[in-house]
Amino acid sequence: MPSRILPEHLLQRRDLWVGTRPAAIAAEPTGHAALDRLLPGNGWPRGALSELIVPRPGVGELGLIVPLLARMTQAGRRVALVAPPHIPYAPALRAAGVDLAQCWVVDANQAADIIWTLEQLLRCPAVGAVAGWLAMADERVQRRLQLAAEHNGDAGGAVGLLLRPLAARQQPSVAALRLALQADAHGTQVEILKSRGGRVGHSVSLVMP
């Protein structure tokens, strides 16, 4: 009969590779339970970029991110919207729970100004989440923003959201999470294009407030 090998003896053998559990992903809930169930960490990754592919303004992108803005501002963290195509309707944000005193809206037109503003805000420890509308963002720019989100100063890092046009779907991305949005009969369909440590190819239809 072969001798019995105890688990602790296996750990001492150099000819065996010992796997480890993947590190837990720090995340902030999106506020949409059906989407959270499909994402590692059950939400927006912290200390990382998430990319939202939006074919045109008004397909539910604000409704997707407003729960995050509300939760952050209610906790005393600042949030920022950089270069949105339209100025968000303040009463609607307030009705959704966003503390307007903690919410910055930054108007910028030039790509260089948008990138610089995003980088500074993502590094600021007082800022919990930053959403920026940026048409052109190559891998070099994305890595700069990714590093800024990682070095936010908060233990888990900032939540960085890049809202990109449809053409960006075919471009390489360093984002930890990529979602494609489009309007459907029920509200907004969200497709997971990339999810570091999670599942891709899944779609969920969300009813936006």
C-alpha cells in the first residue's frame, strides 16, 4: 500500500507548484444588482480604469454611473465629471441622491486639457470617482490615467471611468473593465467586452431611473 502523504508534506516538496487564490478585487458597487453579479468584486474596480463605449450621448450612461456618484458624495468623497457633452441637470442629480456640493463638473475642450484634468483628479485623495468624456485615448494616455487612479492616495484607489465613442471599441485598451452601452426597449443594454478576472460576452438590460 502506498504511503500516505499529508498536505503539509506536499507543501515542502520543491517539485510541486503551489497555486494561490487570486487576490480579492477592490470594487465599488455600480448600484445595478444585475450588473454587479457579473463583475469581479461586484462593481466598478477601484484603483483602475473602466471604459464605457457609448454610441451617442443619452443611451443611459449617466443613469449607469449616478448611483456611484450618489454613494461617493454621501460618504463625503468628491466626484468629478470632466468634459461631458452636455451639462448634467442638477435637480435630477440631486433627486438621485448626489450631493451637489461634492460634485464637480469641469468644462474642457482640448484633449490635452481633458487628459491633464483627469490625471490630476484621479491622483487627488479627496476624489473617489472621476468620469471623463475622451474621444482619443491611446494606450500611453490610458496607462497614465491608470497609474493616477492607482496612486490616488486612498487605500483602494479611485474609480476612473472613461466614456468613449463607438470607434474606440475596435481599439486596444488597458482598462480593467470595458462595457458597451446601447439603448434597448427596456432601457440600456450593457455588454461586457473585457473584465479583468471576470466574465466577458455577457449582456444585461438595465432599467435606468
